[in-house]
Amino acid sequence: MTSESSLEVLNTADAVANRAAQAIAALAREAIQARGRFLFAVSGGHTPWVMLRALAVEQIPWPAVRVWQVDERVAPAGHADRNLTHLKESLLEHAPLHPEQILAMPVEAMDLDSAAAEYAQTLQRECGSPAVLDLVHVGLGPDGHTASLIPGDPVLNVHDKDVAVTGPYQGRRRMTLTYPAINRARQVLWVVTGAEKVQMLHRLLHGDADIPAGRVDRDRSLVLADAAAVGKSQRRD
């Protein structure tokens, strides 16, 4: 293992999405061959939806795949703000998956804290105790957040739960995997695109723990970034 993230730079956001799909498919095939199933958690965002659409046509033993959510906004079913809405449109409608293979965060529940605990229990039943996902896909916000681990939110200090609920952020509360759940994953895949990410990507790559993303373990991490996110001064071979 290495304490430094592996970085691959591609020219465009679409190239990042396609490379990410290929990486996920390869990890899926390896996991299924080794352990009989692939347990994968996905975040939201425009480039990830392109990634999932590309993933849908990859050659994977799909019946052995289980798709989890890294985070989700508290919003009604089918709402455009919901990551699940786009996850279904990008992956479920195009890959040979059954709806029960996508395990959605229960953000429509009245008691969100209890719902988060139930999701954590489901993770343990499916992924072991403590739960170990084969792959967690995350992004990087211009403010340094990842998943829904938000600057200044108490969720950053939750270390005794795998799933927690945030305060309001950009108009909505969120449910999110916490650091323990993310850091136990066999692989973390970062998908980072856009010129607004240059500064935070630099900080992420240097393990800056002053931003939420910098607190994710860099062992077993692959960062896929487009040229705009890397910036001229940050490029490296």
C-alpha cells in the first residue's frame, strides 16, 4: 500500500467518465471472481451520471453486483435533486440490473437518524461487520467536501456510525456514509472534473486534513481528473 493517491489525468470530463467506467468494470470482475460479488457505492454529479451510463454497457456479471449510495439529499421520490433519480436513469434503465440490486438511502423517512441507522445495519448484513465495500466512488466539491462530508458540519466528527445525517447544505439535509465506512473500502475512486476544483484537488493530493476530502485515507485511492481540474501548475507525470 501507498500513502499517496494515484493520479491519472485525462483531457476532458467525458474521458474521465469513460476511464472511470472501465476502472469500475475491471474491479467488479476482479471482486466477483475473488469473492462472488461486487459491492459498490456511488456518489452523484454530472460526470458520474455519464460514468454510470458508460458502465451500463460494460461486460460485468451483473447479477452479482450490489449498488449502494454514498450520499443522498433529503427530497421526495423522483425529485431532480435526488441522486437516486439520476442513478436509475443512468444505470438501472440501461444495465441488466434488477431494482432490488440498488440499495437506496431511506431519505423519505420521517425519522432520518433511525433511517440512517437502518441503512448502516443493511450495510453490515450485506458487507460484513464492520462493513467493507469493494469500491466507494466519490467526488470533490469546490469547498473541499466529498460525499456529504461538509465543511463545519458535525458529521465530520462522527466516527461511531457508518451512516449519518447532516444539517442543511445548499438547501437540503443529506444522508451520507461517514469516514469509517469510506476508509474501510477496498478501493476509493475519485472523479474530479472542472477548473473550479484546481485548488481543492491540489489540497486533496497533498492530504490536507483541513478540508473534508483530505481526511479520506489515501491508501488504495485512484484519482481520475480532467486537465481543467488539474491546472497547468499542478500537472505531474
